[in-house]
Amino acid sequence: MPKPRPLPTDAELEILRVLWDRGPSTVREVHTALAPARDTGYTGVLKLMQIMLDKRLVVRDDSARSHVYSAAVERDVTEHRLIADLAERAFGGSAAGLALRALATKPATAAELKAIRDLLGRLERERER
């Protein structure tokens, strides 16, 4: 049985966001997408993507001259694992503690509050069944 994939680091998560948003991309394309927010050289991005390949966070298509990388992990699965890890480490596993701290730290928009209310309503209905 293969060992589970590690959680991505912050820098790896930035690269995954680019791959999730853009789809399969070369190192140059990822570097260009990251450049406005991150002062990382091309070789730094390349090295990080090679590490991510070893960790099985990305896959690489070697068929063309410029290798094309794709995310090997789905966004929602990764977000779920990161949230579960944070809830466990910082809040003793309490989803409520995590949610309350998140809402107290950064105010939610009206649309976000509506989505939260809708989710709570759905969860309450499911619990009553």
C-alpha cells in the first residue's frame, strides 16, 4: 500500500493553485503566473516542482520538449485535508472552534454569510433525519 501523500507546504500550495486554475502548465507558465506575487526565480520554481513530483503532488508529461505538469491532487480533497489538519492541531479537532476563530479573524462578506447559513441549515436537516 503506497504511503499517503504529504500535505503541501505554503509554496507548494501556491503552485497547486496555479495548476488547478490554469490546468496543465510548463514550469515557465507557472513561474510567470507566480511572478507578480512571489519573487522566485525560474530555477526555484523548477526545483520546487521536481520536489512536488517526488511527493506525488504533481505529475509530469515528458512527451514534449517542455515538460508539462498537472496537479495530481484535487483541490477539494487537498483543502479538506488541510482544514482537518489545522482543526486537529490548533483546535483539538473542533470544527466549531476553527469556524468561530476564522469568522472572528476576518469578517465574512454577505454572500459568505449566506453560504454559511445555507450550509448550517442543510447540516441541521441532515442531522434530524
